[in-house]
Amino acid sequence: MARILVCDDSAFMRMMLKRILIENGHEVIAEAGDGRQAVQLFRQFKPDLITMDITMPKMDGIEAVKIIHEENPLVRIIMVTAIGQRAVITEALKAGASDFIVKPFDASQVMETIDKIINNN
């Protein structure tokens, strides 16, 4: 079981992702609505894993990943992206993200990616 921070500016997307994670035995310890809040909650809760939307207000996901990864290079971050953002995914992976999942969510794909990242450490 992993302690996970879910970050997405869409409350509906956070709810969907949270449901998938909890149904598969993980604990969602906090939810953030933008990158700035994600950085604050990361510092407060020290999650095992973070799911990070890319396009958000105040601070986007890539900027948040850079800050978080600078503070803790071992933290595992999975980017959440809409289909067709390949260049942005490459940038996120360079910034320190471990992997990515695509919206709309497919529960089995989400869990396969999360299990792969958790079990690689």
C-alpha cells in the first residue's frame, strides 16, 4: 500500500483517480488543486507517490515536479495527461517524473503504472 498525493485542478478527475487508488488498496493522504498546493502538501505529508496533472492554474505540473524533485530526487511522480501531449510528457520526464497515465482514466492502466513504479523501488 502506498501513501499517495493526488494533484489535479479538476475535482472530478481527483475523485475518479482517488476511487481507483482506494479500491486497489492505496491510501490517498491529500489532494491538491494546483501545483503550488501540491508542493506544500508534498512537504507536509511526505507521500510515497504523487499523481500530477500537467495543466493547472497558479503553477503547472512540470514546474511543481521540478521543485519537488529538487527537494527529494527519490520521490515518485506520475504525470497525468490528456492524449496527444507527447512533447510535454518528455519535458515532465526530464524534470523528474517517473511515468505518466492518460486521461480519460482506464483503471487497469492506472494501477499497472502505479504498481510498476512502486515495485521498482
